Amino acid sequence: MKTLYCAIGYICNERCRFCPCSEGSANVPSLSYDDICSAISKSIKEKGVENILLSGGEPTIHPDFFRILKYIRNCNVNVSLLTNALRFADEEFADKMFSIIDGSKLDVTVAFHSHIPEKHDFLTQHNGSFERSMNGINNMLKYGVKLSIKNNIVNYTYKDLPEYVKWATSQFDDHVTLLFCNIDINGTASSNKNNVAVDFRDSIPYLQKALDVIIDQRKLGHKRTVKVLTTPMCLVDPYYWGFIENSTQENVTAYKVPNSDLLWDISSDSGPLFKSCQDCELNKYCPGTWNSFKNNFDESILKSIHSE
Ligand code: SF4
């Protein structure tokens, strides 16, 4: 689907230790309502955009968030939202949101970091965020949103992945998608990289054990969608390749962020971007990983794949 990616402001109500935005980005003025509407309108008219992806920072704390939603609703296009779900813990906020937009027409991705409240709160640097985000998620589910829960794989929690999956699948029914994503080591994540960055060779065995939990559940008839993003296929046992999603190779049709013009056809900062990828037979299917991997790890661990 042709998408406008719009970071409507970099201010956030959490301070995640692995955020790819720099600490200073919260001082950058958010986009105005008029700038956002203009970007949406131009993207629809000039590029045929069908989906508006609202991101941040935390998009729900933009002072004109509800007006922006009304504008998008009146444009008759799809809305996607990347959020930490904190504001949805407030039932009044959730009621207002879903009086504007039908929950079943909204794709929401919630970043969720651990099944252990203390670890989640440590990573967000926001006491009580685990409980508030859980309340927010449950409020959204009442309104029928299409929900994905995204776990960012970091040094502090990667060994917990199998237990996290057992917990997540016990909390959320099969309609909720689970995403696993490796982090972009930029901004705050780069400053904290000793705490958050993890070598694929350490994390992938735990990720595979987590996927075994899903495989066992599928044998029992569960149909949950589970996707692994930004993870090089050459480092994953082929048995698990069916979970790997390569959508990161798709260009973003339109791109608007604070302090920047509206841009067209932006390529992702992740993909099969490494020396070994050039002659790899999987380079059309593999999501590769973030470009920032080059600056933090030895890229020779990536091995091109050939059928002979
Ligand atoms: S070499 Fe590159 S394209 Fe090939 S599997 Fe590894 S990361 Fe993917």
C-alpha cells in the first residue's frame, strides 16, 4: 500500500534507552496542523497515497492529534499509528479517539519491551509504563483495532524472548500480531549501546527458541501472525525463514518529518546493504538489517548464500 510516513513531532512521554532519535530531537518543533494536512493532501493528490502512518516521538501527544485524525478520516484513506499506548490507558482519550475513527479501520503498532514490568519500565525510563501500556492496549482491543505488538531485541532482554512469547500469547488472542525487530543503533541507542546493542550471534538462538513456542502453538491450531524484521536471513536457521518479513525493502512513497520538506520515494535505512549482500542469492528477499549495523558490529559475520 502506498504510504505517507509522517513523524508529527519528536516529543515523547517515554525516554526509551534504545530510541534511534537523539535526546535533543525533543527540542525540534513539532509539525503544525497545517503542515501535516498539506503533506497528507499533496501525497494523496500527487502520489496516490492510500495509507497515512503517524509516528513520532509519540504521535498521540501532539496538541492537534484529534484534529489530524479527523482530517485523515475525511480524506478517506487508511490510518496507521506507531504508539507506546500510554495515552490509551485513559478511557476518555480512547473514547474520543474511537468516536472519530472506527477502530477496525486502524492499524496500530505498539512497542512493548518485556513481560517483566520492572524491565519494561527500565527500558522506557517511565515508572508505571508497563501497567499503563497494558491498560492502553486492552482499551484499544475493546474497539477492535488491528493490533501488532513490537518487541525490540536488546541486550537487556534478549534472553527472555521465549518467556516473553509465552506471556504475550497468553495475554493477547491470535488476532494480535507479534513483531520482532532489531534496533537501529542511532541517537539515544548509540549513546547507550553497551546496554542495548546485542550481537546477532547471541540473540538469534533465543529468537529461534521463541519462534519454537509459536510453531508448537500452530501445531495446536493457533493462527497468529508473527513477523521477524530487520534480521539477516544468513544468520537464521532456514527452518525459521518463513517468519522473516522483507517489507523493509519497499520504498516509502512519501516522507514528512519535522525540519524537512515533504520527500518522495525514500528508501529505507535498512536492507541488504552490506558487502556480502551484493552477490547473495537471497538479496531480493532478505530484510538485511539497519545500516547502523556497519558502525557497531563486524559485518563479515554476514555470509552470502549460494545454492551450490
Ligand atoms: S548476505 Fe545479505 S542478503 Fe544475503 S542473507 Fe545475509 S544479510 Fe541477507
